[in-house]
Amino acid sequence: MCKPLGLLLPILFCLSNNFFGQSFSVTASATNSTVCLGNSTTLTATASPLSYTGTVIPYNPIPSMGINILCSAGGLDPVTPIIPAVNPSGVNFLDDSRWDNIDLPFTFSYFGTDYSKVCISTNGWVGLGGTTSTATGFGQTVPSASIANNVIFGMLGDLTFKTASGGTIEYFTDGSYPNLKFVVLFSGIHFISGGGTGDVEIILNYGSNTIEIHTSSITNTTLAKTQGIENSTGTVGVASPGKNNVANWGASSSAYLYTPETVTYSWSPATGLNSTTGKTVTATPTSTTTYTVTATNAASVVATNTVTVTINPASHTLAGTPGGASIAHFISVDPSGTYYRDMSNCNLIAYVLPAGINPVSNSINTSLKIDNNATKRGTSDLYLSRKYDLEPIVNAATSTATITLYYLQSEFNDFNIRATDSGHTLLPTGPTDAIGINKLVVRQFHGTGTNPGNYTGSVQDFTSAVSGCTVSWNASFSRWEIVLPITGFSGFYLTSAKIAPVPVRLQYFKGIQIGNQHLLSWKSECTGAKASFELQRSGDGIHFTSLANFTVTQERCLQPFDQIDQNPLPGINYYRLKSIDVDGKFDLSNIVTLSTKSRGFNLLTVSPNPVGRENVYLKVNAGDKAEMNIIVSDFSGRIMNKQIVQVNTGINAILLQTANLSTGAYQVTVFTANEEPQAIRLIKQ
């Protein structure tokens, strides 16, 4: 047994010998074991079994506040019930009852586990956690596997509230941070037999996780009673001296302090951790990492355990779907940088790092939209399908940061298909395309808006020549990463440098069908000493190959050119002319469309389509002269317009009266007496 050291000195009392037969161990856990790259998770270590030291302290209970009274004067919840009582025994709510889910004003660690709630029994104890399996408990020696476990015993005994003066149970918070105390007061509670009452106060101290039990008076001397603490399995416990299942406690006005054993924790590796010591740390790994915690108890016994935090592989997938809905992420930016994501699947939108003279702070709405393909968006310039808009909620016009935007090579390839026809140089065709990297332009539109044509502020271009702007290929994740040092947030659109005008200026480029061959003709103005021409042909209007090449003097360049395609492709042929000056600069002509046709006809195009308030031209390639019927109908079959025209051999442009059509979709059908009808869709805006 542990003996008192003296009445005038603090009295220490020991743990049950059961503790020393158990192995010291530690477990490690993560709030989220899988996280998006850049996100954090909490790592928690729990060591067990833990010991407590009991110490005699001065008797100094906290006076009743008369609030949160759970039971008083022979009845439960006498004023306004805070939390209804439960009665597991099913006998009587004045006996063996319990109040559950009582909130603690702070997190309290008990035998190494953190709790935010307690439950309180009519039998003189407080349980850690929102509920437990019993409300009873008496005749129990600490420690004991019999219930109740994971509790603080104020005066564990067979108590009752059946008498008219059955006593009072109340709880309240005392003090202020950092000296907060949670107090449970059992006052004047009757014992079920043998007479007498008990007055005990249990205090939980914030921060230190110590427990005080102040005994004011115990007048019952016949029933066995217990005071102390016990873990969740009933294997480790500490009882106050002379009060471990003892009938006569003796002196009143006593108090004991229960102090948890000090366990130190260290974590490794340090990568991604906010601290390498402590029971709880925050991990923000940059790759999947296994963390090891080492716990050392008061006896210098060491235990280790591991927990793995996995980076969600979807973290490296770029957010957005071509033609899909806009994606947005609205969270506060961290001073050390924040990844903005499609949080439904962890996919990456952009990265923002506060930097510069006025670092961005607070929340940023980061949105992303991907069109089906590169488009001019109502402007003369072509823009990539992926577009960004970043808007802080404070100081949007003046905040500074370094942002990273992400793009796919497939998006660059799509842009390049349409680039030269729109007068743009090519974006990088691959990671080593230095020329394409130098021609890349990220255009920032300041202010607010939805497309390049309607932002309210100024325009700023970023290229690899701008200080702090980098364009790089991330081979690990197969994506382009563009870093921009910005002042002010808004819309960001990617394009390329415009093709510089060349000294060869094309006056016209046209073509006609002659029999089964196609005649292409053009005329240019040349200011250089010589010029080159490349006649190109395509079967789909996108992928062109060289058909003929010419290098001529300035004198010859000023004269008309004719070139015959003696073997056109079956069906529709697309032709364009590439004009190249002596310095290698080039320009591309309009596209001429011809169809191989010896008889009958081919319906080629209707333009413009969609059409506004103007009329449209229908282009038809005829194999011979014929009388042609043209019908414009809606999709219910109702005829809106009908006309008969004479077509000649070759390409015919026919004016259709569409200005008065209502908004909607229509079908233009063309036929002759000897040919099957052909149709094309027309959209009226």
C-alpha cells in the first residue's frame, strides 16, 4: 500500500499495480488519411496505458452557481431541462439515471484520449464522452473491469433522489481563459440505505488536464463508497487513499488532485509538418508520406507507431471538361500558398501564392471554364479553350501575388489548328518548342467581365520575356505550368503573338472547276526582291499539304498566277495560298472550296451561319447547267420560302431571302429534276 508521507506535506498515492503489468504503446491516426495536394490533415498520437499521480491539495471547492441544475428536491430537471435524463435500468428516473452529451467548454484529455462531452450519473460519477453503457455503479474497487469504466468517481455509491430532499446535481464553467474550469457539483445526495448524505465536487482543469475532487461531507458510514479515476477498460485506475470501496471515509473537507503522466511525442520526417513534437500536429505533405511518432513515458519507456497520409492521385489532374459547366473554388488563401481545386474530385484549378508589395489575403473566388475548342470569343484574336477568372473579395484591383495557371498540350494543339487562319503564330507543339514558348501570350483583362470584349479594366500581356513570368513543361504530370507575377486579379486568357505582316500582299485568290480539273489563280503586290508561294490543298479544311511551290522575282511576283490541280481529291477540295517573303515571314490566304463534279450538284455551304438580320448566300457546285429548286422550311415541315434558280457549271453563289425569318432552326433543301435532294441546317439568331 502507499502510505501518507505526513499531514503537513503533500500526500502522494500510487496507481494500482495492474498498470505495471501492461505494455506501453502508442497509436497514430490522421483525421483524413487521403488528402488533395496542398491540403492539411491532423495527426494525433494516443499513448496507453497512462498513469496518474494523486496528490493531496488544500480543500477549496468552488461555490454553487445555481445553474444547469439536473436534479433537485426529489425530482429530475426541476426548472428547465438542459438535457433529458436517460434511465438504462428502466426502474425509476429518481434512481440510476444519467444525463448524456453535456458539452465541455474545452477539449479535455483523459487517459490519453481527447473528449468534448461528458455524461453524469445520479450515482455520483462523471463519464468521459457523450454517453456510456450504464447509469449504475457501486460496490466497485478501482481499478475494476466491472462497469462503470472511463469515469471519474466523486462518491461512487448506491445513491437516490427518491426522498423529498433528494439533493442537487449541477454543472457550470468557472474562470476565464486560460484558467477555465468545468465543475460538477453533487450536493446533499442521499444514500439508499444506512442514511446520510454526500457532498462532492469534481473539477476538470483546462490545459493541464488535471482533475480535482473536493469532498465537503460524507455522513454515511455503512455503504461502501469509492473515489478516484479509471480508464475505459477498467485496467488502470487511481483511488483516493482510504476511499477505495470503503464504508467509512472518515474526515471530510478533503481534496485530491489527479495529474496525468507526462508523455513526450516526436514525429518524423519533418517534411510537411507544422511541428515535430506534441500529441497533435498538422501535416501538409507534398507527396504520399508515412509519418512515425515516438512516444516516451515518465518511466522512459519508448513506443512507436506510423500513419500514412496519401496524396489523392486526382490532385494532379486538371479540372474542367470541354463544353462543361464553370468550376469555382472559394476559400481563403494561405500566406504560404493555396491550391484551388474542383473539390468534388480534387482536380486542380490554379495555385495562388501571396507575394509582392500588397500580398493578396482573405478569400479568392477562383473559377475555370473550358470551351469546346479555341475561339475568338467575339474578338479578332483567337484564344485557347481554357480560361480563368480569379477574384479576391478584398482589394481585387491592387492585391499582388504569384499565380500558376495550368494547361494541356492537347489544348495547345487545338489552338494551333486554327491559329494561322486567325493570323496567330503557333503555341508550343511540344516541351522543346522554344519558338512556340516565346510566342505564347497570357492576356490579363483587369476589372470584371465574362469575355475579352467586356472586361471593365485595362489589358496586360505576359510573355516569357516578362520578369518573373515562366512557361515550363511538367513532365511528371504532362502539363504546361505558367507562372505570372500579377498586380490585380481578373480574367486570364491564353493566346499567341500575331503573325507579322509580310511584304507580299495578296490581292486575290480564287478558283473554278474546268471539267474534272480545278484552276486556281491569284495576284499579289510584292515589295521585296523575291517571294515564294506554296499552294496547299486539304480534304477536310483543317489539315493541308503542299500541292505546288514557286519562288519568283519581284517583277514576276507582280503578275497574275494560274495553277491547275489536274487530279483533285474526290468530293470537296479546300485550297489556300501561303505567301512567303525573303525573310521567311509568311501569310495565309482565304480558303477556296471546289468540288470534283462532272454532273449533278453538291450543296457546299450556307453563310453566314448562324445568320442575324441579313440574308445568306447558298454555295452550290454544279456539274452542268440545271434548273434548281430551293426550299427553306422549319423542322415541323412548314415551308417558309421557296425559289427556283438557274445554276451554271462550277461554283454558284445564290442569295436567299432570310432577313424576315424568326429566330430558330431551319432546313435549306436543294434539288433538281434529275438529282436527289440535299439539305443543310441554318440557324437564325
